Amino acid sequence: MSHALEIQGLVKEYKAGHPILKGIDLTFGDAGLVAIIGPSGTGKSTLIRCINRLVDPSKGAIWFSSEGKRVNLAELRGKALRETRRHIGMVFQEYNLVERLSVMENLLCGRLGYVNAFTAWRRNFAREDIAYAFQLLDTVGLGAFANQRADALSGGQRQRVGIARALMQKPRLLLADEPTSSLDPKTSFEIISLLKEQGRAQNIPVIVNIHDVELARRYADRIIGMSGGHVVYDGSPENLSDEFLKQIYGGEDWLS
């Protein structure tokens, strides 16, 4: 079976002797939306940030397959890491847009890993990149907002720009770290639905950290439950019983 991503024995310590991730072993196929759930502080965001190397793992391997190559992200440095991260799109909880730039300019930031510094400074992007950016804006429902400044958008619109910017990288893997935490319920459903649709359209795996269990159950193809730095559930939404939820979150009063 082909795996886009394989995590082996992943450990992350911010403080020596106090691991946040305690030997994570996971594999992710070439498509599908995977939701990671669990209480705050259990390591969900740390796991995502280790995968894209926003933080460095303490131990273990993160094998990533792209363009016929399989590399250990945990060992990459410098140019090799920058080139590999071009193939990993990231959607952030707080959007991470350049507020003073237009929507179009923010999208084109997704191509910065593919152009040299002088071209980026001049904003002299290829015609095909600009055409693709317009296409993506239509895809995320913001076709009329290309020239709007990012700081004039609503939270849901900003997250749509963040998704389109990640897709501008033409990634092999899409990560989303709590992409709905600042959004109302209706917009949250729309954003998760959009992530799932684009994962299918691009034929890539999408890994999402999420607090909303019902949202995960509704849209995920697979759910990973974490507690105390360990994976305690890995399976289908249909099999995520109350007993498993008690293992993940502890207690049972909140289930009633």
C-alpha cells in the first residue's frame, strides 16, 4: 500500500524529560481527510508542526513521499528542507495572511518557494501562476475579491484565502491546524467541506486538527484521537464510540 506520509517513533520534547509527543506511529495514504481530535495540550498542533518542520522533532522519523522520492523530513536541513516543504501546504488557525496585501498577492505568496528572491521582490510571477490563482479564487468562492485587501475580509473569507494560498503550492500534502476555531458553526462546516472537496479534487491527503468532534465525524474519512501525547484511537468516524471519547477526553459528564 502506498503511503504519502509515514511517522515512526515520533517524540517531541520542548523541555528535556517532558515529552509532548510520546512515540507516535502513523501512516497516511495518498488521499482522504484525516481529523485529529483530542483535548488541548495533548500534542495535536505539535504533531502537525513537526510534520511541516515548524518545530524540530526530538526523535523519530517522518517519511514523506513526493515526486517519486521518499525523504525523512526529520533529518532535512537548509535547501533540501525548503525544497521539500514546497510540497506541503499549510492552513493556519489565525490565517497568517499579509494583512496589507491584496487577496491576489497573498495567493501568489504560495509560489514564493518556486521563484528566486529578485522575482519575488518584483512580484513578477509567471502568467500561468496568475491564471491558476484566479482559478483558485473562483474555487473557494472569492472570485470577486482579488484586489481586496486581506484585512478587509471576514474570518471565513480569510480562511478561504489561506486554503487557496496553500493550494497555490500544488502540494502533495495539505495540513490544517485548527482551521475552524475562530469561526461560527456555519462557516466551520463550509471550511471543512472545502478542505475535503479540494483534497479529493487534488487527490492529496488532508490532515486537520480539530476540536469539534461532530464536525470530524461528519466530514472525516478517518479520525485519530490523541490523549497525553499518545494515539488512543485510529479508525472510522462510525466506530468512534462514547467509550473511545472517554479515553480521549476523560470523564463522561460532557457526553450527556
